[in-house]
Amino acid sequence: MVQGPARGGGGSKPPPRRRIPAPASQPQVISWRFSSAPAKPSRTAEPITPPENSPTARDPPGDGKSEKKQPESRVELKDLQKSFALTRKTPASPPDEQPVQQPKLTQVDSVLDPFCVLPTDLTSEDEQLLQFYLTVVSRDVYGTRSDAVFNPVRDISFALSLRSPMTLQWMLIAAAGFVAGRRGEGPPLAIFRRKSIAYQTLRKKLGNSPTGPISDELIDVLIMATMTESRISQRDASNVHLRGYERAVQSRGGFKKMILASSTPLLFTSHLMPFLICEPPADDVVLGPSAAHHAFHILEIIAKGENTIDPSELHFMAPDPNSPTSDSKYDPLKLNLSESLRLLLASSLLSRHLRPDFSIYSRYALQTAQYLSLFIILTTLWRLRNELSQSKLFLNRLNLSLIRSGDHDSQGRDLLTMEGLMWITIKAAFDALQGNIDNQAGLIVDSMSALKLFGAANEAVRQMLVEYMYGRLSEGIDRSVLIRNSQLAGSMSLRNQDYGNFSRDLGGIT
């Protein structure tokens, strides 16, 4: 059953700087739509520096006249309190007759929107890492073009990093980890130095914050830190951040309350990231094969929007075999899809990714990505079950986005990954629910709850959940057609003419 909260100079030329090149086929155009652009940051930049370069490290020993240091405030996120000393260099105020200068960009400005203002100064190494992250990571991880209409690196991760220098620092740490991985190396010492500074900054911010609600800035940092640690560190490190993140959300009254108070709900899809890539501890796995039917029941409750427990307080436990069940009174989720919707779902564009294949999707992040893609399609079609035109528009945009967002290699083969498909699916669903913030908020909240259910299930039940949703979506469709389409899509490049086989059924909808 679903449970509520129960736990908590000279004339010589300088040598050229070494750059990390982006792939030759990669368009280096980074921008974002104004509807999702973050608020302009403060004009006063506070670059983070190592302790040995900070003013405090250069000060002479005290003579007893200095002000007595006050003890730090205690906050609830104890797991994130690291025993590091923090110092940070604050830039001197400029003369009154001179305007405040913005952080200047050099080599990375070619890939940034001209109106982009970073929250802090960047060193030459930082610029290389940021350029790499914006132009390479989206292709390697998601298989999406950097100039796509929607790009998760540009429109979600980078948008968050523009709001805080701490969040940007974690993005640079992740970029350094990706660079090392591409070279086949272990984490270099520079990453540990960056992480040390990042943890010091986080600890300082937490210590200076009064006990109570955690700021949006710190929540963004926890999200980015969880994502980064889950990709470059051991599982335990990311789980510490994950639990701290949940406590931070609880201090704000829950996730749904936060998103409904926001004017940019799409950015809140970033809250899905920790649960997508952070594999839960073994102690959290409580649903085995004997509880599979129970898990299906809970999944349908969540997909229908009937779960009332906030995801930050949601946990699961195995059902009691001796307790009475009310399954006989429950109305199962049935989509009753029209033939045109079935045709869209059976397209080779979607079939290639949605059809379960656990021999391919063995990594946890890929499993959650396929699971969430299926869940987003299922719950969106349920929300639009009485609006056929909107349902067609949703699946039409989803299929079209697969062509317009996916990148290709030099042979024309599709590079879109399961994680890339998941973000395209989320954006298509958001567009279909445009104008209804309650439905958009509910989509993200229920997706987070569904991810927590997935994390509470063992490997066998996770596969069953994926197959269960695929069965709901493919009900009434000839399985041989689905298999043939998925196999054909796997052996050919993605072309616009492939889309014309089923777009004729959309009528006047564009």
C-alpha cells in the first residue's frame, strides 16, 4: 500500500590556449526560448576561489582584538555538512564613477546566446569545460542536437546554472568528469579540488541559512550535485544528496506546493533528475515478484492522478497478505484508444524505443528513462482521454520531435538515446497540456511518484512495470506490426520521409 510520511608582457605572442573541440558536425548555437529563460542574475559576481587564495588565508594571525566568531546555525540537512573550512573571495567595490562590470567571456561566448549573463567569472579552464558541456554532453548522453527546439542540457541544466554560481560549479565538475571519461582516465585531482570547494561553499550557505525553508538556490545545487555524483562517484555519495534534497523540499511544504507557486513550471522537470539516475539503496527495495499485482495497482493510481501524497514524503511497503484488499472495487485504467492514436503509437519512430528490451537497457538510468517515457505517454493520454484532437497533437509532436531533435552520426544513423527520448516525451506532454498549470504540475508530481515506485521495486518487478505499461499502450495493436516497425527503425537512418507514413491520419492538426 502507499504510505504517508513515516521517515524522514613582452613582445612575444602568448601561447594559444588549448580547447576541447566539439564534433565537427555539431552546430555550436546555444540559445533558449524566452518562455523558459531564467531570471537575470545579480550584477555583482562572487567567484569561488580555493582557500589558499582567499583573503582569510593571507591575513596575519589575530591579536586578540578581532571579533569573536559566532557559531554556525544548525539546519536540517545534516548529511550535507562537510567538515571543511570555507573562504570565498569577494570582489572589491568599483569606483563610483565606473559602472559595475559583467563577467567577461572569451572563447565560450561563441556558443552562448548574446544576452546570456553568467553568475560568476570563469577561468580559461572553466570556459573550456562549459563549452564542452554545452556542445558535447547533449550529444553523448542524450543524442540530441545542441540547436534543437528543446535540449535538456541547454533548457534545463544550463538554465538552472545561470541562477547560481554554486550550481554552475557543479556543472563544471560534471563536465570535468565527462572529459576524463572520454579519455579513458580516472577522476583527475582537479575534480577533487573542485568538489572540495563546492562542498565548502554549500556548507557555508547551509550554515548561514536560518533553520526553516531552504532557498531555491540551494535546492538547485542539491539537484545538480546529486546528478553529478551519481555519474562520477559511488552510489552512496549521490544517495546522501538525494535524501538531503527530499528534506529540503519538505521544508518548503512539499514539491507540488513549490511548482504551483512558480511561473516557469518546465524548469521543475529538473526535480526528476535525481530519481532518474540515482539508484536507490538496497534497503529501499521492498516490492518483489509476489507484490507485482500490488505495484501495478499503485502505478495506475498514480497515472490517473489519484495519489494525494507528496512525492517528497512518499514511500512504499510490501502489502500484508493477511489484510483485506479492495481491488474488486477499483476501476482499472483503460485508454480505449482510437485507430489514429494506435497508428501513431505503432510508428517506427516510437516503437524502436518503447518496446521493452532489457538486454539493451541494463543501466539503471536507462531503465528509468524508458519507464518514465512510457509513464508520461500513458498518463498524458489518460488526462486527454476526452480530447481526441489534443491526444493526436501530443503524439504528433512527439513523433515529429524525434526527427527534429535527434542528432546523427556521419553515416546518418540516429544517435538519440533513451534518456533523450524521455526528455522529448516530457516536452511534448508539456506542450499538449499548455494553458493548464494544474495538469502540468500534476504531470511532474505524478512522474516523480512513479519513479519512487520504480525505485522501491526489485529488478524483476521493474521489468514487469515496463511491460505492463507497454501492454496498456499497445492494446489493440497487432504485435507483429510493432515488432517489425521497431526492427526496421533499428536498421535504418531516421529520415523525414519515414514520418509521412502515418501523418496523413492527423487531418488538419499540425
